[in-house]
Amino acid sequence: MDGTFYKRSLRERVYGIAREAGAKVYVIECECPEEIVLERLKRRRLKPDAASYVDKMKIYFAVKEKFEDPRGDGMPLIAYNTHSGGVTAYNIEEGDEGAKTLVRILKESKRAPVREGRRPSRGQNFSV
């Protein structure tokens, strides 16, 4: 899923389809400090392509205003900081090899440390 799934109701549809198919869902949330987001959007404006003509800053702030944090969905979630490379896992069940693999891949992408997140309402946090 990408940024168009900023509302829980939109994500719930995907969760339901996955449940019906018997598939496990992992939410990977990419995050970084807002000043980095704005800097990246400014740089993208300089690239001459069709997407450059869209006011990305306006879209960013509109989505940010209505964003519903997926950590409240109760689904396995891995937060990846695209600036620092930090990785935090939430709502992960003990022994979940799929989640451990995802965390390892993200860690290796920048050789980032894994931080333990706050205790979720269900499941467990873990570090690899």
C-alpha cells in the first residue's frame, strides 16, 4: 500500500481481502522528519516529468492533515525511517519469521539499528 491508504477505512478493505485470501498482512510505514520530506519534494520539482506538474507540497499537507496512524489498526507494522534507516516493529507475534525477514531486509538496506517500539495493544515488539 502507498500514501493513498492514509485512512484506516481504506486500509481495512485491504486487510479484509487479505483475510479472505488467507494471506498475512504486514504494514510497512515509511517515515522521516518533515524537513526531509519537504526537501525531497522541492528536489522532485526540479525533475522534468509529468508528475512534476502536480503540487506535491499541497498534496503532502492535505494527506498529513487527514492521516490516520496505522499503528492503531492492530496489524503487524514495521516503521522504516527513510532518512536515518531506523526500523521499529509493532504488533508482531513472537516467532513471526515473515516479520523478522522484513526487518532484516530493511536493516540491511542502510545498516540501521532496530529500535524497540512502544508496547502495542496486542502482539509483541521485537528486535532482530
